[in-house]
Amino acid sequence: MPCVCLDHFFHNNSSNVTQIKYCTPLKVLQGHSAYVNSIKFSPNGSQLVSSADDQTIRIWDVNSGNEIQILKRNSTKISNAQFSPDGNMLVFSEDKTIRLWNIKSNSEIKKLEGHIDIIKTVQFSPDGSIIASGSSKIILLWDVKSGQMIKILFGYSEIHDLQFSPDGQTIASAFNDTSISIWNVRSYQKLHQLGDNLNIVTSAKFSSDSRFIVSCSLDKTIRIWDVISEKEIKRLKRHTHDIIDAKFSLDGQTIVSYSSDGSISLWDVQLGVEIQKLKGHSRIVTGIDISPDSKTIVSCSRDTKIRLWQR
């Protein structure tokens, strides 16, 4: 049975009241037999897609917790599975290739080839017309309709993460060169570079209004950046291990992060403090996502389990 969320009130220095919603365990989804390496909500929040080292991609119903579809592959290097913005397709990486999959017919639509190294990250643009993928020191942009490569963007070191801005105008990338690059999607030019002297940046994610980026790095900090001014506006530090990923909730009030020690942390953006740690996985956490309504968090782990948390 899901537990009722607890509300707690903090007062900041301006005597404004911030309402904090704590998370409680909701469900545990089991079906994978090896490390689960990615987990994402569908655009409407009713389904989840997971990929794992058991050579499968699985689609789950959030309400029931039941597995509703399985894609069996022949590679153990399956990752980055996510829904298209219209919810009709999946994209995932398989070794050095990208696959587009029709969910209804359970069949492959396109195979995108061009990377020469294992793909680290894949993302749909918000309108679903472009796919960006990263491996080694490059980002490749693809036209979804034709399956053709549009452009190559060159970095100077190994890529860790990339994400389209919600307005579809830019891409944020985190390379191994201790900075965050912001690229214009149409001109392909680098517009901004955030933080020239950071430790290795492992993740860079936009806020829902595309104005801010939350990043995390191997210096055990989470930083919030103003994209236009290129200035760091807030720094969060409580993790005791390297931070792997962090992302804003849709309402921008909460950041969820996870680190190499397997802990998941919730942060209040306004107060700049950690408000909760989520515990339940017995091994390293490998992915997190937040539902479109910001009310549910999902996590996956090397313990083969997927956990849902309710706010």
C-alpha cells in the first residue's frame, strides 16, 4: 500500500514558507535478471521503459506495476531507452548503433549508424524531429524522419551527458573537460560555456523553462547555473561520494540526484538544502527519472530492481 506523503514547512530568511513534500516508497518492479541501466517515464507518466544487461527492454504500467511489453535483443550493450515525445516510439542505443522502435507493432523502424564507439547517451528533441547521440568526443544529430545524420559536433574529451532544452533551441553537453557547453540546434554553434575550472562534469540538465542548468561533478557538488549570464547561482553539497546525475522536477522546486554510493537525494531548490535521502536499493543506483506531474520518482539499480517513490 502506498503511504501518504508527509508535508513539512521550512521558513527562509524572508519569512516566506516553503512546503516540502517528502517521498515514500510506492512500488518495486521486478522482471529484469541483470543490471538495470536506464529508466524513463512516458510523456504522459502512465508508463515506464527500462533497459538492462539481460538483453531486454521492458515497458511497465505505472499504476499496476505490471510489465506490459518486452523487447528481446542480442546485445548486452543496450541502454538509453526512452519514449518519443508523442509516446509512439522508443529510441535506444545498442553497442555503436541507435534503434528506433514502433511500440504498437513491436518492430524496428530505423537503425542509425555512424558512431565508432559505444554510445553513452541518446535524446529526442522536444518536438521529436531530431535525435542527439553522444559517444567518445562527438555529438551526432539525426533527422528522425529520414534517419540521416545532420551534423557532427566536436568536443575535446569524452562525453558523459547531453540534453535538449525544453524549448528545443539548444543542447547542453557535459564532456570530460570540466565544463558544460551549450550548442545552438539550428546554427550548430557553441553559444555558452559554463564553469571552466570544474571537476569532471557527469551530468547537465535544463530546468523546464530552459533558463537554468543543474550540473553535478566528481567534486561531490551540484551546481545551478544561469544559462544567459553563464554564472553559477547556487551550489549544493551534502553527498559524500561522486555525484552521477541530477535533474529538476518539472515545477523547478526540487532537484533529485544520485551518487556512486547508491544514495538518492532530494533537494529544495529555494532553500538550497538536502531534504531527504531515499533508501531501498541494495546496490549502485544507475538511473533516475521524475514523472511529468513531479509527484513520482523512479530509480533503477544494479540490484535488478526498479523502485517508485511517491511525493
